Amino acid sequence: MVHRQRRSFSRREKRAFARILLAAIIAALFLLALAPGCSLRSYGQVKRKTEAVVAENERLLQETIQLREEIRLLQHDVKHLERIAREKYGMLRKNEEVYYLHQSTSAEPPPEESNGENLP
């Protein structure tokens, strides 16, 4: 078996190696921070988009629950169905009449009917 002696590095070689290692670490951090597609900035954008999608999903789940309840009421609750038909579609019961009363919103009195005497 042959034993090799270890070569010791000079102080100058150690400094050069340390500088190269430091430059490589700085370059790697720079690429990690700014590289498109895998940078920290891209990670932040993806995280914000993910949070927005999760919030939208929660909103849609709540809306789905409300719509399912509305469907259940429309299918099984006659009073609810009648109320919707009256409010939304203006439907009436048999032998029922609707009277619309026009209420003036201006403070001026309505113009009097003229018989043509004040015309120029």
C-alpha cells in the first residue's frame, strides 16, 4: 500500500480559494434572488396568486352553499316560491289586481289644466 503525503496549501492559495468560494456563493445567491422562474420574486408572486385563488375558492364555496339552499327552498317551500314569483317576476294570484300609485317627487304643484286662455 502506497501512502501519499498530503500537500499543504500556502496562505496565498488558501486566500485565492476563499475568494473563489465567496464569489461562487454570491453568484448563487444572486441567481436565487433574480433568476426568472425560480427566484424569490417569482416565489412571492406565486404565493400571492395562490392566496388569491384560495380566497376565491372560499368565496365560491360559500356561494355554492347559498345557491344549494336557494334551490332546496324553491323545490320544497311553496311560500318561498310564491314570494320570489311576486317580487322578482311581478306575478299575481287569481282574481288579484295591482294598483300603481304615482307619487310626485318634486316640490312644485302639478300644472293646472288650461283651457287655452293664457296661450300667446
